[in-house]
Amino acid sequence: MPLEILGRMYEKANREYYAIGQFNFSNLEFLQSAVEAAEEMKSPVIVACSTGAIKYGGIRNLVNLTRTMAEKCSAPVALHLDHGTSMDHIKMCVDAGFTSVMIDGSHHSLDENIKLTREAVEYAHKNGGITVEAELGRLGGIEDDIKVDEAHACLTDPQEAVRFVKESGCDSLAVAVGTSHGAYKFKGAVKIDFDRIATIKKLLGIPLVLHGASSVDPESVAVINQYGGKMKDTRGLDAESYHKAIRNGINKVNIDTDLRLKWTAVVRKTLHDKPEEFDPRNILGPARAAVKEIIKEKMKLLGSAGKA
Ligand code: G3H
Ligand code: 13P
Ligand code: ZN
């Protein structure tokens, strides 16, 4: 089917309390993994490009690949801009055919964030009814080239969120509730403010988004280190964290790091096990298959499997 507007996918997810996975990509293989997983799991899927991914893959290439794969898929596929930070990013992606965009003004003051988000909403809604995600509060970790240390991260304030959504008109809101981007999320126990999610959901009612939601699978990390990698001991979200977050109102869960880790683990192992191999298809093929399996697992965990 043609690319789906993300807002349409949200209607059912919000009503039935499940989340749709956002899977980031910048190349052919990750996109194939996500769309094939959607087909096999009968799950809606969001495939997303950061501005860095767009720079790497080329916007026309990425949009056309996604359109072509979505056409052949019987489950709905939305193409989303992850962490756009300016109107130039929003216009570029809306004009190119994305069906959802994120405007991330979380590094600005509240008033400036509202103003920028309002502008993005006006443009996206008027040009094809494209869905807009905004962010309030600030996650720790690394986004593109911006590193936010823990001292500058701050959780979303529920009352500010009410004013923010009313004045900006955004369709969905990314909330900062304790997660962070990248492989190094928690020191010790997983700490997520589930009550904050519930409070914000009660006040707003709109779809809420959880960024920095990878599990940081210890097995992938172990394989990476076994075959020459150098990753520190780390952990991410467990199955119970996903369930609790979704029960309290999260409808979109962003996953990038888990795919990268699995991909790296399989590529490292393949190169080690087959030192004579130099055909990229035989090196990338097994990684593509493994990434697809991770995505299928996530679709089951998030409750989107069978919802297409
Ligand atoms: O939120 C960040 C995403 O994982 C995108 O990462 O900017 O390196 O493509 P990237
Ligand atoms: P992870 O780094 O936990 O995969 O989060 C990705 C993300 O939030 C993309 O917006
Ligand atoms: Zn993010």
C-alpha cells in the first residue's frame, strides 16, 4: 500500500493501548529488515531517518526505496523524520514525501520550542496532513552530533506539556522520562518515571513517544566484544519496562541502537568465521536477517503484531 500518514496508525494504537515501533535506517538492508518484519508480523511499522541518515543515504534514494517497499507490503508503513531541528529539515522532508516529521525544539526555551513547533505543524498539516511529533523535556545521550550530558537532561513537566501541546498544536509528544539515546543508558537499575507518563497521558490524551528505548541486548554486546569489539558493560530497557510504559500511555517506541548492535555483532562474527569471504551480500545478508528477527521480537513486545 502507499506510505501511510502516521496519525492514522495512531488512532487504533491509542485506542487499544499498544505501541508502534520506530526503526531507524540509512541503508537498503535495515529498511528491508523493517518492512519484511512488518509483512511477516502483520504489524504497522514506522521507518525513520535522522538528518544524519539523510545525509548518508540521500533523501530521494531513501524516500523512493521506502515507497517502493511499502507499495508491496500489505501492512502500513510510515516514513518519519527523526529529530529534525529546523524548519529547513521539516520542509525538506514534507516536500520529499515523508508521512510524519519530528521537530525537536527541546534544546530551546519553552517559548521558542512552542514557536518552532507551531511553525512546523502549520507547514506539515497544510501540506498533506503530515503528522508532527514534538519533544518537551530533554533526554540524555547522543542525538546526531549533539551530546546531552546528564546534568542538562530534564524530565517533561506535565503542566508545561499541557500548555505546549495547546499552543503548538503538535499531534504527538516525545516525553523525557528517564531513558537516553545510545548504548549507555542506565547506571545500575533501569529507572523510568512511569507515573509521569501516566500523568501526562491523562492530561493530554494524545499519542506519547518513548525515545532512547533500546534494550541493549547483552548477547549482542558479548558477541561484539568476543570478535574484537570494545564495548563497556551496559544495559537498556527490559520487557517489563516496555509493557509498563505502554500501559501508561506510550504509543510509539524508538529503536535504533538495538539494530546497530545486532548488525555489528553479526558482521563481526561473519567476517571472523569466513575469512575468505569478500562478497558483501554474504557479509550483509546474515546481518539483515538477524536485524529482521530483532524487529519482529520488538513488534511482539510492543503489541503491534497482528494489528495491521
Ligand atoms: O536519536 C538518535 C537516533 O538514534 C539517530 O541517530 O543521528 O546517528 O542517525 P543518528
Ligand atoms: P536508542 O538509541 O535507544 O535506540 O533510541 C533511538 C531513538 O530514540 C531515535 O529517536
Ligand atoms: Zn530519539
